[in-house]
Amino acid sequence: MKLKLILIEDEPDSLLGMKTAVETIDMEFTLLTSNHGEEALALIREERPDLIVTDIMLPGMTGLDLAERVRDGEYQPKVIIVSGYNEFEYARRSIRIGVADYLLKPYSTEEFITKVHKSMSMIVEENEQLRSMKQQRTFAEIGNRSMRDEYLIDFCLKKAVLEEHIYQRLCLWDIEWLANQSYTLFVMDAKGYPDGKPVAREFALQTFAIGNIVQELIRARTRTILFKDPKNRWVLITGTDETEQLSGMIAEHIEKYQKFPFSIGMSTRKSAFEHLHSAYQEALTAFRIQSLSTALEYWTDDRTADLNPEDTVSPDKMSAWICVQEDRMIEQGVRDFIRKTVLLDGKSREDVVRQMLNYLSEIHVHLSEVTSKELVEIPMKVWESFDACQTLEEYEIVLGDYLKNLAKDMAPQKTNAIIERAVQIIATRYMEDLSLQIIAAELSIHPVWLSQSFKKETGQTYMDFLTETRIEKAKALLRETSMKVYEIAESVGYQDLQHFGSQFKKRTGQTPKEYRYGK
């Protein structure tokens, strides 16, 4: 049935602007207009529109008076009040008489369209609910519950400040405890669907079953509320302190009576209404990681608190491990990267796969630069394997196996060539302040890779090799020249004479003077 909407405004330009704005809404509806309170009252009683949008100050009567007079036991239209007066008494009276929304002037056209469209969509949804319900409920009760859930979803999805009119709504719905005490938020759904289940009858039945069980378990608990988010995941907010007991009981009952795996994520304890958005994000993050994991335990957000995006293994460090075939480090690096990607960046499976492919691409680029070997593009088989993954462990296996196989394919002679270049630099520039990082930068490789490869190829650490080179040069100068000891120390790279003497004796068993005179 086509909706009816009436706009009531005594200012002609404002009424025209409102009319033009609502005509852009992509819904079927009949539009009525009026510029006088008494005239509007008669028109409403005759046409019985579903939604009334009225200015608060009208000739004949106020918009609030009009909203009160049109209602009766059977006719309960939604009302949006437009007001230029930001007074608490108006807002409180609006709540009392069941006004759906309150719009303060001046407002943007976009804000006006959004509020009208939201109310019209809510009316359509409520009408559908009314047609499908067997039990007797009044229109006001359905609208109130639906409106409550819509507002709670909005508070979860975006930050909200506890203003007076919001607090009055919380009181109206008997959930003012959200503003007066601490609470915990849960996100829950069938396991394996971190981004929400597909649209199908079997999944709708799962959602219904979860809601029924949870509702039964919380029936005796005060200060607890259950609703669904836009992805049809159940959201539970509770003021109880026994959160772990409650979450465990919910998981146990669902897996016992419904026989399908279940995931639940829990936020940290919040102490203010304004934290509802962050509580939802925390619980959703915890839910996502648990939904993708084969682990049986539920997740809480404090288990992710130590994660830092800067701790993720960088592509160049992973490339270094690949070059020296450090399989154990590759596996650990892959595990850390995937978990942090899911928790910190992964809003969906597509996000996770995209992040992993980007990571692989950066590793390919870095390996090509280090080895001067052009690597082939990421095989399509790897793309397909990522798409087929259902759990974190499966992602780890696919990415880890690919990188370890890549390590086996790396040509060992390339490593030899790079180390030879490093040795040549040391041989010609040993007298400089020549750190491992400087050589790595000149060779365009990671210092970790250079350090590990140098030890593997020469049998010595970089510093041991450099020190040995310097001492050998010093020995020759001591025997073949008349240079003073401090001059020799400086010429082979030591600015500290005492340190030079210590290193010389450690390597030769003699002081520089003893060595010069053959003692």
C-alpha cells in the first residue's frame, strides 16, 4: 500500500523547499501539504497519512498540539517536529506524545531528506511486521521497539553525545541504565561469517534460533538488551558484572541445542554512554577474529590490546628470511601478519585477501631488487587458494607454504655475489666508520638479511670480519713502516687508541709494540 506523507509549514518558501526535498526520495508515496493548523487537522482526519512532518509554530495551533489531537486508539501516525526553538520542554513533550524525530532549524536539505526517508522506511518495515505477526500488538509498541533498535544501532555505528533528548528516549525505553552505569557489549553469530551471513532461508533460521535462545537466557536479567546490527549479527548490551559466565552460557546453549558452531566477541567494560560506539567496534573486532579461528574459546577485545601495526613483519624483513630459508621465522612472521591484518585492517574477507596480496607483491618487488632476479607474478592458484580459505589457520598455511617454496627457489649464487660485493667494500674502505647498515644501504638489502647471509657465507659475523681485516692491515703497517702506533690505529679505522690496543691483543695475543719488536 502506498504511503501518505503530509508537510505542514506556514512559510511558503520553507514549505516549497520541504516539498522539493521529499520528492527526491526514491519511494512510492502520496504527498499532501498544508500551511495552517486547523486545515491540517481536518486533512489528516480525512486522509490519515502515515507520516506527519510539521513545523512547531503554526497558525491555529502548535505542531505539538496537532500531533496530540490527531492520535486515537487506531490511528498512530509517525510525527517529525521541525522547530527553531532548542528548548528542553519542547523536546520532553515530543518524547511524551511519541514524536518519531525532532529536527532543529537551521538544517541542511540532506539532513531533512535523511530523517524523512528513515521514518518512511521504518513505517514500511513496521507495516510488514504487522502483516506477519499473529499475536495482537499495538502499532505504538512495534514502532517503539523498532525505533529503539534503530537508535541503538545508530549509537553503535557512530559516536553519539548524551544530550538531553537522547537521555529522555533512553528513559522512555527503560534503558536509561546505559547512561548511569558501566556495561559490556557482545557481538555474536554463527561461526565462519565474520562479515555477516548470506541472504538465505537457512541462515535466517539460524539468526532466529540464536535470538530465541539468548532472549530466553536473559529474560530474568535486568539491564540487558538484545538487538541486531545491519549485518543481522546479534548485539547484546548488559550491565551485569558476570560477563564471562553469561557469554559462556550463551555459547554452550546454542552449540548444545542448535548443533552449529558459534562465535561471540566481547568488549572491555565501558563506563559511559558515549563509549557505546567503541564498545561495538571492540566486540566486532573480537568477534571477527574468533569467527575466523578454529579455536573454541570466545574472544574479548583485551586479548588484542597488545597488537601494534608497526610490529608486523615488514616485506623487506620477510624477504631477508626467504633469502636465507629461515622457515621457522617465515611461519612466525606469517602468523603475526595475518592476525594483525584481520584485527587492525580487515573489515571483510575481501580486505584480508587484498592485504595479503599487497604484502606478497611488496615481497616480490623487494626480492627482485635484492637478487636482481625478475620474479614471476603471484600465481593464480594462490589467489584461488586465498579465496577458498575459511579460517585464519588456512590463510597461514597458504601464505606460509608459498613463501617457504619461494625460499627454496631462490638461487644461492645470488647470495654469494652480494656477499662478495660486501667483502670488496670492506677490503677497500675498512678505515672508514663502516657499519653493517651502511653496507646494506649501498647494496639495497635489509641489514638483517645481510647479517645472516654474511655469517652463512664467510663463517664469521660482519663485525668479526671487519675487525680481522683491520688487525691484519695494522700488523703489516707495524712490521713494514715506522708509523707511530696511534697513526696506525687511525689509518685502519680506530679513533680510540685504547680500544685498538685491546682488539689487537685479543686477536694476536700481543700488544702492538710487542708485535712490532717481535716479542
